[in-house]
Amino acid sequence: MNAEFCRADLFRFLQTLAEQYGDVVGFDLGSKPYIFVGGAAQVHELFSRREACLRKPEFIKDSNRGHWGDGLTTLEGPAWQTRRRILAACFRSDFVTHYLSIVAQCTEAMLDSWMDPQVAGAPSDPTNDLLILTARIALRAVLGVDLEVYGEGAALVPLAEACGESYAGLHGGDAIAPLAVVRPRAPRRMDTTIRIIDARIAGGGGGKDVLSQLVRARLPDGGRLAREEIIGEVMQMLYAGHHTIPTSIVRFWRHCDASHSSTRLASEADRLCAAGIPGLDAIAESFCLAALKESMRLNPAAPMLYREVENAFELDGFEFPSDVAVWVSPWLLHRNPDYFREPRRFVPERFFRGNPALVARLPYYPFGAGRRVCIANHLALHQMALVALLAARRFSFVIDREDDQTLRRVDRHVRS
């Protein structure tokens, strides 16, 4: 009966468990045991103090590795800690400024293409264009190269490599559990990318891109990352935003239209982008970023977080035995009235700086939680906000009133 209820409505099933049995509850679906952690305090404890007792399931790691090796999102223990320190150094302020300039250049190219009369008259669901945009930005930031459709030469990456292959993986291969990760990942053939990596390693890494920084990076013992380690890391970084960024921006546009916030967004975009790329402080203070965070509260890109117990422990008087699967739902936490007033309303003001109810003190996990929270989460937020601001100067996005699954773009006739 649990399995049928879970398959029919996963979130209602988990909410019912929490209402009947409390913030930590064990259950099974007929094949293996699971533990659902649903209370904010317990989730915080789980990810802040018990993270070392957990591991990521293989189906999550497979979605990140593609057909390649390990990187930050799939490493565990001391290896993960070392790689995290190396990558943290790659996201210094000078790189962020460089990165946002890449985001602006690539976004303007996408917007210019939308002005083409043939494109303007075509179906306007922007999800695929945003995927290509995300892939292009990742190539330029991580590898320092571009898509082949934007030039000629051996150092340009084919679209098939840049966009990857679709992946769908079940939790532990358990067909009974209605859990799957669906996202793009690195395909088996990455010939051009491998040639670029090998050439950069041979040259010692001389650019601002992440690959060059990985080539130059030093390990605690003074050594350098091996070729296979660099390849595994690069493959994961290239595809890290392929699901989150396009889907989050489209949902953001839908929320803005449904809440009648598009006019406010357009006015802010005209003001902030009039003199060029807005700075980090301007983006951080913007209505756009607050609205984006609120949209990701209502629809987090990862509505479920999965872990497995590596070393047994106790939490809130509940035993977590080795190898049991642990579920946490940001989707449910973000919509819980115990933590968010009027949780189903789209209220960007929740995320305004200076708000006494600042959500940093609330259970907010659009990029995961704890020590393993996405290392590029702030970069991704600023990227999405900048894309949205630049787009809002030239287009608005409207939910089709006859087919609410379709999002149409409307030319504002405002040229940059």
C-alpha cells in the first residue's frame, strides 16, 4: 500500500508520514527500508553534524559522472575535502567578474537570435535555447573555448558534446521507489573536449578558465592533479547547471507572469543594465534576484535530496543503520507553513536584504544542504539573475492562456 501511495503522489505520501509519525520516520515500499527526515531542525542536524556519516547513492553519482571519473560531486571523505579546497580557490572575485562578462556576452547573442524574423515567428518555448546558452557559458568558463556553431577551428566543441546525453537513474535500481534523477550528463564520446584538456595540461594551463586553474593547482603535498582527476572534474563542471539553470529560469518567468511582476522586473532591468553589466552588489540587492530565490523556493530544481548511511548513527532518538536510504524534501520544507508564512504565495520580498525574517535562518535548500551544498550556488544565482535582467530589457514572457504549459516570449521593442 505504501508503494502505491508513493507512486501516486510522492510528496503527499511523505507529508502524510510526517503528520502521522513525526519529523523522522522509517518506512518501506515492499523491498527495502527508508528513512524520511522532514523537520527543519532534524534536517539541519543531519547535514551539518552527520554529513560525514552519509554518502551519496550511486544513481546520483552516475548522473554526475556521465561515462567518466570522479569529481567534487562524487568524491567522499578526505578526497572530497581536498578537491573542495582546490575548487574554492577557482571562484575568487576576479573569476566571478570574468564569468559574468561571459554570461552577458552569450546571453546577448541568444537575445539577438530571437530578434530574427524567422525565429520570432517560431514556437517560443525558451527551454532548449537556455540549455544551449548554459552549455556555451560553461564551455567558455570551464574550458576557455566556444561552441562550434559560433566559429571555426579545432578548439570549438560540437553541440552534441556541449549539451550531453539524457540520463535517468532509479534510486538503487529499485523500480518500486518512484524516484529518478533525470538530467543531461557527459556522453561517452568527448573527443574534442579531451583534446582541449590534454593540450592545456601539456601547456601548463595559462588562462583564467577553470581548466587552466586545475592544471596549475597544487595538492597539500605539493603535487598536482592527475590527468584522470582533471578530466573527471571538468566533465562534471561542464554539465552541473544543465538541468538547474534552464528549468529555474523558465519557472521564474512563469512565476513573474502569474504574479504580475513582469512590469516591475522590466523596469528594474532597464535601470540596472542601462550602463552595462550590473555589478555583484546591484544584482544582490535586486528584485530580480529576490524573485528568483522565491521561485526556487516554490519549485526547487532538486525537490528531493537522497543519501545513504555510511556509518550508523542516532538522530532525534531514531537509529540510522548502515546502508539505509535517507530522504529529505526541500519541496515540502519550502512549502511548510511552520517555516514560511503563506507558503504557496509568490512573495519575493521574503528575500530582500534587511528583511527581519531573512530566509537564511529558515530551511531553504534549492542547491542542496550542509557542507556538500553546491560550491557554485552563488555563481549560478547571479548567472540566472543576469540572464533574466538582460532578457527583461527586450522581452517579456507570458503563459499561454489556452495552454498553460506554453510560455510565449513577447518582444518589448527595447534594444540594448
